[in-house]
Amino acid sequence: MLYNFRFTFSFLIAIPATLFLYLFEETKNRPEISVYNKTGYQLDSLEFEEHYFQLQPNDSIIIKNCKSFSMQDDLPFGFPQAKIKGISVKNPPFFICGVGVSKIVHGTYQYDLILIKNVDFPFLIWQNHK
């Protein structure tokens, strides 16, 4: 009887401890991305890997909750998407080729968000942080 109690008790302790260690290790190795708003405008619904953020002008955020992200030429893949009050931000009429895209699962990265004000269509781009 005592043997069964010890086995059950050990089993009940081992499962939560293993789960805790797994979750700790899983979140420790995620990428950490700092995003700096260099647009001069408040960004609403800034999308990064299916997560949405709000970013004040000349402010920054640190994104830690994504498991991975796609990168091409040392920048996040694709054009940033966000809403800016009073400006109709659109996707540029050109596309980005998917050659050289890699999946990033760990590391620390810093990027600036820049607004390109073109007469026809303003759009956002990524730039390495300066």
C-alpha cells in the first residue's frame, strides 16, 4: 500500500514538473524582436506574425510571443501592415520574391518601421534599426 502511494505521489509530482520545464524551455528559445516606430504617426493594428500591436510615434515595443518569423535579406519578410489615422496605407503595387526566405526561431533583432510617402500610395517598410 505504501509503495502504491509513493508511486502515485511521485507520478503526480513528475508530470507538472516536466510540463513546467517544457513550457519554460519553449518560451526561452523564442525570438525577441524590437520594433521602433519611425513613421511619426501612431500605428494601430500593426501585424507581426498574426499578432497585433499598437505603437505610438517614436516609441518601440519588444515582441516576445511569436514562436518564429520569416526573414529575407536580414529583414522580416513582406511589407508591414498597420493602420494610420488619416493616411490610407496600402500594399505597394510590386511584390516580394520568396527567394532566400528563412524561418527564424531564436535570436534578438531590432527593426525600424518607416513610412514611404509616395504621391500614389503611402506604404510601410522594414529597415534595420539605426
